[in-house]
Amino acid sequence: EGGKEIVLPGVNIGDFGKTTGETFFDLVKALDEVEGIERYRISSIEPNLLTDEIIEFVSHSRSFMPHFHIPLQSGSDEVLKLMRRRYDTELFASKVRKVKEVMPDAFIGVDVIVGTRGETDEYFDGSHVEIQSVGAGAVNQAVKAIAISRGFLSPVGIEIVCVPSFADIVIDGEYRTAIRFSVEPRTAISPQ
């Protein structure tokens, strides 16, 4: 009876406890001790607030799933400054590397915003390249993790690939490129 999984969403959840002397890591550790909740997922934690100690803890946790929704917002450092974000693309990339280092099959969700006021075509193109270089593997693993967790795929036997496609869209009268991902089976793999 009752919920078996809790997702910790919010804006700046990594800032939890800032006014009380507590930390988000304190909350994570306390929640991991709660009986009766089978799973927790961390959603929407900015890269500057996702500490290595949180990543390490989740990798050995009793009930925290290897699930991180890390908003990137843009693959352009210039656009991130326009957005007044407290991180840059290198920090985001380092957090993705750290998660993958300790949890190779972790789910990593990513938010991206396009059409920000002041975003030039040059910034947009640079963002596109950065997202492909950092996010492609993360997106593929994320789709694979969702498919496995929802029972659509067996963890063994099928390898899938996330295939990007691009489409021109119009935002505020300007043409932009939208990225859409589809999931396709690559090959059947014999279980060993």
C-alpha cells in the first residue's frame, strides 16, 4: 500500500537546507534510511549543486536509483551566461563523466532550451555541437535505462541505439533546428 517510489523534483533542489545549515546530501542520506520506500530518484539538480559525494552515495545506496536529471539548458557557455546559470558546459560534462565512471548504466536526463533572448546562430550551432559531444552517449543510455525499467526491453539480448533526427522549426519568426530522438534496435545479442 502507498507509494513505493518518490522522485525528488524542484528548482535548485541542491540548495536544500541553505537557510537551516543542512545540505541536500544530508537529506539524501536521511531518506535512504526511511523504511517502506523502495526507490528514490533525483530530478532536476543543477551540475554546480550535484556534488561528487552525492554521486558516490547514490552508487552504493540502498534505495536511490542511478538516476540523475541534470539540466544543461544550453551547450553554449555564452548562452548559459545570458541565462545567468551558475555553471558552464565543462562542469556539466565533468558531472556526466563522474556519474558514468561510478555508474556506467545510470540514467541521465538533460534539459535544453533554444531561442533564448540573445542567442545567435553561432551560439546555437556551438550548442548543438557541444550537446552532441557530451550528451549523445548519455541520451542513448538514458533511453536504454527507461526501456529496461519499463519492461520494454530485457537488460540482455537487445542492444538499442538512440537515433537523432533534425527538423527545422520556427520560434518567434526565426528558423531553428529541433532535435528528435527515436529508439531503434541495433542488433540482437546472444545472452552469454
